[in-house]
Amino acid sequence: MNQVRLVFLGTSAGTPSRERNLAAVAMVMDGRALLFDCGEGTQQQILRSSVRAGAIEAIFVSHMHGDHLYGLPGLLATMSLHGRGEPLDVYGPPRVAQYLRGVYDASYARTAFDLTIHAVDDGAVIARDGYDVHVRLLDHTAPCFGYGVVEHDHPGKFDVDHARSLGVPPGPLFRTLQHGADVTLDDGRVVRSADVVGPPRSGRRIAYCTDTRPCRAAVELARGAHVLVHEATYGDDMRSEAGERGHSTAAEAAGVARDAGVQRLILTHVSPRYTDASPLLAEARAVFAETELAADFAEFRA
């Protein structure tokens, strides 16, 4: 994957506000997209964003609270009405299947494409094309899962000019070298792949943790991540309430980022009580400097 973008479609906690819709984040990878959570109104947010609904190949639901889930039936229905033909995978707690069955039965709905719902569990690793998704159970008031996307390592960079200088003609031999095999030229000389291809490049790691108290599982999931997306429902003024309600303060989210050794932290899931969330960003940066605050439709390169 050459380009990875995180597009925030909803960044509010519990209820929407004038500025923030409910939880949803899209991870766009060279045109393919993963959707993490699907709060009410997510399909409207997608229409106003750079994300194409047809590019979504999998949806990951963190937990069964409505602000992370109630937009899912509507999004699936719209995909069907728009003639989607590609299959779609939905991952989440076991009750996701129960919830969708109930909605579909009650509303006489169906999907025009293959929809597969997968129940996840703590410690699962979901193997997908070009990346794996690691699952950890977080610490909330309901079973809630965090997800860590780990790209497969990339092949090293192919030095086209050096290959040409060694007499390798463009075409099939280029591809052979790029895939790690040596080639023999017409004059009998052997050109080694290692001579023209650099060392493999490690894939990116992106972790998504919401809703949760600060916990060891979040730290382990985000260990060494390029980007950690973490909830910051409250500021220091509501630290005790955060713990009681199964949430984190901005400073606590920053502590998770610091302990996990991530490169960058992006805060989301902000309580509507904060019409100005800049104090939360300041509190987090006092603990972990490389912190940014998400807003609806904000985009970040990973």
C-alpha cells in the first residue's frame, strides 16, 4: 500500500453535536477502505467526505453501544440499493449478528451482495489481503474491542537505473528481480535480485481504541504503532467520571500512546460537553507531544 489515509467521519461521544457526528473512522488504502464503527448518520458523512462507500471492503464494530452501531443497517441498505455486488465482511462482538438479524427481520430488508458477519474474540488475528487485523478486548462498561491494522511488509525499492546499467532489459526480467529471484542474461552473466532491490520495508501499524479506560490491552495493541487513534471523551476536570463510565481522559489517552511508544496519537470520541476541545489537546500534549485532535472530515496520512 503506497498511501494510507485516516478519514474521520464522526468524532463525538454518546450523542451528536452541531460540530461532531457519532463515531466512525475510515482507513483508506490506495482506494480500498476499512470502516471502524458506524454511528448514526455515517452514510451521510460519507457522502460529504472523500470516502467512497463502494470502496469499503470490511467494517469493524468495537462494541454494541448505539453511538457506534446504529448507522450500520442504513449504510448496508444503501449499499444494496446502489447495486453493490462485491462481498462485504463485518467484524465485531457476537451480538452484531443478532442485532442485524433483528433489524432485517423487522424491516423486511435484505442485502443484494454477500454479507458475512464474523464474531471476534480477544487475541484474534484476522488475515486479509495485504494486512492483518489484531483484536484486543479493552476495558469498557460493555465488551469492547480495539483493532490494530498491520500492513504486510513491502518489497524493497527496485533500482531501475542500476538494473538497466547492468544490462537487464525492461520486461519480465524486471519483474523476476522485483520478486526476489536472480536472473541470467543472454551473455551468461547473473544479476542478483539483492543487487538491484533494496531491503524490505516494514508495514505500517495503526491502532484504533475506543471506548475504553486506559488499559494494558490498549498499550499492547498499539505497541510501536505509526498512529494510535484513541478516545478522549473527557478532560482532566472529569477524570473520576471517566473511570466510572468506562472512558479515558485526553491525558490518559496520551499516557497509553507514551507507554506504547507510538509515533503519533490522534484523539477522537470527544464529549459534546466540550464545545471547545482545545484544552483536551493541551492536556494530552503535556504528556505526549505528538498528539493531534480529530474533527469531522479531518484527514491524516499514516
